Amino acid sequence: MPVKAAIFDYDGTSLDSWAQATVVIRAMMEEFGCPYSDAKMVRIRKNWGHIASEAFKEVCPNVDPEILRLFWVQGLQEENDRETVEMIRGANDMFETLRAQSIVRTLLTNRKAKHLAGNIPPSLDLVRTFDIVQTLQDIKRSKSMFFDHPAHLIAVHPKPQKEALAPTLELLQERYGIAHDEVVSVGDTIVDLKTAVANDLRFVGVLTGAVNTKVRWLRWAKENGISIDPNNILRSIAYIPDWIAKYG
């Protein structure tokens, strides 16, 4: 079936934020006595895409996950205050191309709305670029939207749970008449791949975030009992229109 909708992860996929993330991760390890090593960073890359505390607990098992989460959120904000992270090179042009082709575009992230709102680069027009924006529920502030978007959805379940994509997939069906086999999911983590597989969606992996080589995509997918087509691994989302033209 032709691709009529695309679901994009935010960090490392649409936003060029992995370098910033590694700065905060190194600072966290130093702060809590979990010495940095390449092996630990590989484990974090494998687990990236979960809620932050889940990704860190394996390398800092003796630290309260809530303390790690708070350090992570504050560290990201401080880094963003110092230097605004921009979109992946070519991303904005790519989104305009899909818009011109009438392909419905969703931004779907495990970020809560308040954390997304504080990290939107000046070049990103959220309303023009995305037909749907889905964030994760903030239980403490569930009534606050933090930014204006006509189709802002709130998910109760985070990736990689299958239900994480339910709000977006339901709206794509109800509003646009788009079925699951007409949707492609795009992400930079094994968590993104697992979520797509759980929902029987086509998936494209990019190399601009946590999983940064084709070998890692193939190996780590296999370790999780799933697979990814090598043709569906791209350098970045800038190449999505070419992929759709060839495979979608």
C-alpha cells in the first residue's frame, strides 16, 4: 500500500539532540559516581527511547530513578538555554516535501508537553510542519497543554508499549481514513522499532541518534527478536521522500 502518513520521533530523529544528550549523560554519571565508559554508553544507546529513568537505571542501578529523571530534565534545559538545538539538517525541507505530497505528518514523542514546548527550535513551525502532535501525559499537569496545536494528542502509554501509538493511529483512521498499512514510522532507537513492529507498521531507522550505524540496527534488532530491512535504514530523515518514492 502507498504511504499516506508518516510518524516521526522527535529527539535524534527530527531534532539533532543526541550530542546534547551525551553531554548530560556524562555529567550525570560523574555526579552520581557511575564512571563513564564506552560499554555503558553502548548499553544506554540500546535502551534509548524509553522514559529517561528506564534508560539510565542499568548503568546507575544504585541511584533513585526519580533523582536521575530530575537531573536529566534539568540538565537538558540548562544545555538548551546555553545553545538551542536545531532540527536535523534537511529535515524542514523534507517535511515541506511531504506536506506538498499531502502525506499526513505526526510528531510522536515520549516527551511530556512541557518538555517539548521548552525545546522547539526557532526554525520549526509546529502547526505547519505536523498535522498531529502526540506527547506523553503529565499526570501532575494533565490540564495544561503548554503549546497550541489543533491536533495535540496526549498518550497515557509510553513507547515501546503497543498502546503508545493508539491515539495517533485512531485519529489517522477516523479523520483521514488512513489504515495501518498506509503508515510508516520513523525513529532512531530500537524502542521506536519495537513499537512499530507491535503495531504492524512499516519502519524506517535513521543514523542521527542513538542507533548510529547500520550494523547496530541489524544486530540489536536481532537481539530483540525482531528485524529491520537494511533498505529501511537511512542516514537521516532528509532521505525519507526518496525512500517513499522507491518503497512506499
